[in-house]
Amino acid sequence: DTAAAPRAIAALPDQLISQIAAGEVVERPSAVVKELLENALDAGATQISIRLEQGGIKRIAITDNGRGIPVEQIPLALARHATSKIGSLSDLENVATLGFRGEALASIASVAQLTLITRTASAAHAWEMGALQSSPVPSSGATGTTIEVLDLYYNTPARRKFLKSDQTEYGHCAEVVRRIALSRPDVTFSLTHNGKTIDHWNLADMDKRSAQILGTDFSAARLALDEQAGPLRLHGYAGLPTASRGRADAQYFYVNGRYVRDKLLTHAVRSAYQDVLHGDRYPSYVLALDLDPALVDVNVHPSKIEVRFRDSRAVHQFVFHAVTRALSQTSATADGQVPA
Ligand code: ADP
Ligand code: MG
């Protein structure tokens, strides 16, 4: 009761710290999928398979053919605040990898049963370690890494109650895979759910990958754009008004290869469409903004879905003008097709 003497200040146990952090990083199965996919890409993988069961709640297993983890570093990979990606503040300010917080695997392992199997090219065989084990044991497998996550929130029933149906959770997972696959046509992805292959995207270029994922409706009605101004480059596809949708569900924006949902960027694109689109329609687009990593702060939010630009006005103007210019190429043609 509230009249009781307050508890003395005490440091929290590591496991509890990770479970608290997991609340931010691992809000649902799709967040686990995102973190594991980012790790696979950071490890240089060119082939990634994602196997889900029961919307990812029962099982998420991701296998990549990346560089693997040297056996002596495996325990550290699972430890909190341990990363191979940055070592100093200046690394953080120039970070080019998708991860850098050294938090994902530890957070996931604190709320699910996590097992890691990994092998580097020079190792004689693979090694395996469960998060509850103290050291790796010999295993088998090809060069690369498999991370398996079972029974999300098995030990935190209160959180487990917030999960939606398998189908809804699966939908979120599949969307995360699409976002990442759209940004990396140079990587092959396969996605299975409950043993059934749902998607398989082969090695491709951006043109083909966006058609694979967004459908031929989109590829038949979009403008390619690629503009550069000083340190800013915007490239990708802006959908024509005929490719617009009743919901904002085909809007993909990447900053330095990272999918973001950013108000400033969404607004800049939306404004560019103002003259060509009615208010109740949402443009479709796949746009990638590349800039010097020092000009953008990605360490704003634990899931890194928001970013902060050093010069947000300049970014807004640049994106607005680049998309406006692309769209204005079409208004001259009556049928709304790309001029030859
Ligand atoms: P972060 O990605 O922020 O470094 P993580 O907890 O996601 O933190 O991963 C910890 C470390 O484990 C990474 O820095 C990396 O060295 C290693 N690691 C994780 N996943 C993989 C993978 N799929 N392939 C190779 N190394 C990995
Ligand atoms: Mg990571």
C-alpha cells in the first residue's frame, strides 16, 4: 500500500533491465523480424530466409549467409550494450550500419527463447548457443547465421496479452520484410509462414524488385527519379496519380537505406502531389534519400524509425522540389504516361 516505507534505491538486475528495454525494441513479432533482418544485412548477407510460425509469436527463424560471428564473440553478441558496429561517439555520428545499439539480441533473449547458430568462413564448423547457456557448443551449418526466437513473451504474460491474432501479427511481419526487401534488390529474400512459402524475391534490380513487391500496377504507373543537390540525393519511384490509393499503404521512404516514417519527409512528398491528387487519395512511392551520415541523426528512437536532420528545411525543400519536378513531366501529356 502507498503508506508503506519506500523501497531503498537498488540497481536493477540485468535481466530486468533488458526486459524494460525490450518494451521499446520488441513491441511485437515484426519488431524482432526487423532487428534480425538488419543484423543479417549488416553482416553482408546476400541470401536471407525468414520462417515464421503463428504470426511469429510461436517461432521466428532467420537464416543468412553473412559473415557469421567468431566463436569467442558469441557470448558478447547476446550481451547487452555489446556491438561490433561502433566504438566511439564519432563512429555513432557517422554510422553506416543499420544497427549500433548492441541491444536487440539481449532484449529479444530477455522476452523469448533465443538460440543462435553461426559459422564464419574460416571456422571448421558452426557453433550454437542458447541465450540461457553459458558457452557455445559445436553445431552444424553453412557460413552465416541462424537466429531462432521461440515463444515471444513466454515469461511476460501481461505483454503477451497485447499481441493480436496470428494473422494480424503475420501481416506486420510481412510488411517489415517487404520494406526491407524493397530497399535491397541485391539480396534474395524468402518468407514462409506455417511451413508455406509466401514470398520469394530473387536477386533483382530496383525496377524489378519494386514490381515484385508493389505489383505491376505500380510499375506501369510510376516515374523514375534521381536528383542530386549538394550532399543530398533522392532516387526511386514516384507513383502517378493513377497509382494512388485510398490508404497510405504504399509509401516507402528510406534514409541512407533505412526505412523511416518521418513527418517532415511525408509532408514534403504529400505537398509535391497536392496539385495532382485529390485530398482523399494517397500517393504510392518508393523513395530513397542518401546523404552524408553526419547530416542526419538516426539515434532518436530505439527502433530508429524516426530521424532528425541537421538542416531539415533544406531536406524538405529538396525532396519537395525533386518530386514536384518529376510529376511535372507528366502533366504535359494528356494520358498521364511517362513522356519518352
Ligand atoms: P547491434 O546490431 O546494434 O550491434 P545486436 O544485439 O542486434 O546489436 O547484435 C549484437 C552483435 O551481434 C552485432 O554487433 C554483431 O556483431 C553480431 N550479430 C548479430 N546478428 C548477426 C548476424 N546475423 N550475423 C553476424 N553477426 C551478427
Ligand atoms: Mg542489431
